[in-house]
Amino acid sequence: MTHEAWGKVCETLAKRIGKNNFTSWIEPLRWAGLRDGVARFEVPTTFFGDWVSRNYSDHILGLLNAEGHAAGRAEFFVPLNAPAAAPASEKPSRPTAAKPARARNDEELPGATLDARFTFDSFVVGKPNELAHAAARRVAEGGPVTFNPLFLYGGVGLGKTHLMHAIAHELQSRQPHLRVLYLSAEQFMYRFVQALRDKQIMDFKELFRSVDVLMVDDVQFIAGKDSTQEEFFHTFNALIDQNKQIVISADRAPGEIKDLEDRIKSRLQSGLVVDLHPTDYELRLGILQQKAEFYRQQYKGLAISTGVLEFLAHRITTNVRVLEGALTRLFAFASLVGREITLELAQDCLADILRASDRKLTIEEIQRKVAEHYNIRLSDMIGPKRLRNIARPRQVAMYFAKQLTSRSLPEIGRRFGGRDHTTIMHGVRKIEELMTTDSQLSDDLQLLRRQLQA
Ligand code: ADP
Ligand code: MG
């Protein structure tokens, strides 16, 4: 491959990761050729190489391959005749960190930095986030506005910020003329307060009203902050009136955000509201597999078995950030101590995370939730009544007690008013049987499971 070909890759790369990132991290690379599927680059320091490798090698490899150059791995090396490499502690400054992400050819958008890793490519789609992903994709096409605003909500670490950054990246590369502004609600407030203080409120208004796409992350932050809410409301309306796309995220549904004005709530609900559900086992496994593939390249050849990934997907159910952190630590640890990644190593090295993620769900909680759902009394869960409308919910609770806790059948029996373990087994089987034919029941189970695991 020639220098020209690399130049072409650079052009696309600049668009994709933004000018700032490009100048800081890609421009200093010296193309050193592609051989046997390995793309090689000279870098000024080891730290620099590590950083680029960690953050950009996926992009680089992807683009090389897209241009028809088969590259499976990127290698970054400090040339022998280079001046002594700076020690790792002298990190090259990261000018991008503090600088705003902005649409190209725009000098003023006071946005937040976009994380180059948060792209659609790196977002794993599963049942729990399918709808949110599809909606985000639609917005990212930049076509005619179909739903406005798009409101994404869900618990911590479920991918809201990832999806918003992905929309911004995609828009910047597909529609570079669009002015895309992404920022957190906190930054919005900060800018607003600053504008008030500096008596530049007209500039502030003008700026926010001149964007084509506005994305505000974690909007629950402005709850209870009256003047910021007021300003947000006006900005929001002005953009909607101009048919400009707005994307909002929050940790809960619009109606559930306390201390948010009703008119804002109803405005937020007027477009498409989609929630990201807690991850399920398959999604967690998918995410782990993707990250593991990435780390396999980083830590040349360090392998992780499917068994270990399944173990992690099973045990770490809280949020994706924790899951990622676990995998990162596991690879780093294994490579440091020069050991293979086994189940024992995982248990050792992740003991604290595993302990914290242990299901703390109790049988009593399950009984309470299920009783609530079916509108029966908690005492009926343990009582002797055999009426169908009581017995069935009781069996549902038995089923979840078996599925979601590590209690044995006799232990579960004791907590259901001293019932025999065979009664519990019968109840669990009954529900397993019915759920395949009774769609109402299967809906109930799904809803309850989600609530219990939230
Ligand atoms: P939120 O904003 O909802 O709190 P983030 O978007 O910050 O969550 O996600 C937390 C971490 O988990 C990020 O590193 C993100 O890349 C990762 N993540 C979340 N969901 C997914 C997914 N579906 N596929 C890949 N990575 C994901
Ligand atoms: Mg977030």
C-alpha cells in the first residue's frame, strides 16, 4: 500500500474522529507499510503508541480494510533512531479533552467532547436496546425529521450516552454541513449561567437557536433549576418550531422526573419516547465478546474462553460500565502476571466486583412484587388458600424464587409457609409449562422479571 492510499484513509478518519483528535493523534503517525496483514506506524513515544492503539486502531483497521487493504492488526513502534522516548509519565497533552466537539466548518459550538469509541459499529444490539438503537439510527441518517424530540431514557450504564455520541459521529460524517451540538444538561446550565453573568444572553440564545441538531444528555439534571429550565424550554420550542432535530436523554421517563415543569414534561413526551431496558444475558455476552475481541488484539494473543465470558455475563448484571471494567481489569491483570485467563483467575481478580454484583434479591421481595402485581395480599403468598387467582401468583413467585435466588427448594418451601419442596417444584414446573402457551402469563413474567432485576 502506498502513501497516497494512507492519505485517503486519513481523510475519512479526520471526518470520523474530528479535527482535534485527528491533529493530536493521527497526524503524528508515520506510515511504515503494510505487510502480512500488519499495518505499521512509527510513533514518537511508547505511550503515544499505546494510546493510539487503544483508541484508534479499530478505526484505522476498519478504514484500511474498507479501502481494500487487508489489515488484521496495527502495530505502533518507536523507531530506533528516534530521540529518547519520553517516559510514560510525560503524557502528551490531550488538547482534545477540554475542547468542544463541533460540526466541521464551525468555530463556535460549545459542545462536549465526543468519545471516538462510541460509534454505531461498537454498539451491540439486543432485545433490551433494539428500539432505542433503531430510533437513534433513524435520527443519524439526518433525513426529514420524523419524531421530535427523540427521548431516550434508562438506568445508568445502559448506553444512552453511547447512542447519542454515535448519532453525532454519524451525522458529522454523513452530513458535515449540519451544525450538530451535543452537550450534557449540566453543561447547558453552566453555559447559561456564564452567559447571564457575562451579559451575553442574546449570543447564547442565538447560538443555541442556530444549530440543526441539538442533543442534551442527562436532562434530569435541570430538574429543580428554574431559570435553566425556563431557558431550556424556550430553546427547545424555538428549535422544534424550526423543525430542527432534538435528542434528549434522561435516567427516567419524562413524567417521572420530579421538579420538572409540566409544560416541559409534556413537550418532552411529544415526540418518540424510548427506553433502554436493563441488559439481558445475551446482550451482556454479546458486549463481552465484542470487547474481548478488541482486547485480544491489544494484548496480542491473550485468549479468553467463552466459558469465562459466560461466567461474567451471568454474574455481573448491574450495568455495562461495570462489565467493561471487569474485562479490562482481567486482561490487564493476566498480561501483567503473565497468566492465562481462566475461571479461577477471573474469580480471584474480580472478587470485589463479583461480590458487589451478587444478587441481593430476597424471596420476600419477590413475594411482595408479585403480590402487588396481581393485586393480592402478601399474606396470601404464604397462606393456605387454593383458589386459582391466589395459587397462580404464588406459583409465579415460587418460579422467580427458584430462578433469581440461589435458595434451594426446601429453603424456598419454608418461606412459602412451610410448604414441601415437591410443592415448590410442582409450582415452578407449572409456570414453565404455562408460559409457553399463555401469552398473558408470559407478558406478566417478562414485566415482573424486569422489575425484579432492575
Ligand atoms: P449511560 O449514558 O446510559 O449511563 P453509557 O452510554 O455511558 O451509559 O455506557 C456505559 C458504557 O457501556 C460505555 O462504555 C458504553 O460504550 C458501554 N455500552 C453500553 N451499552 C452498550 C452496547 N449495547 N454495546 C456496546 N457497549 C455498550
Ligand atoms: Mg450517560
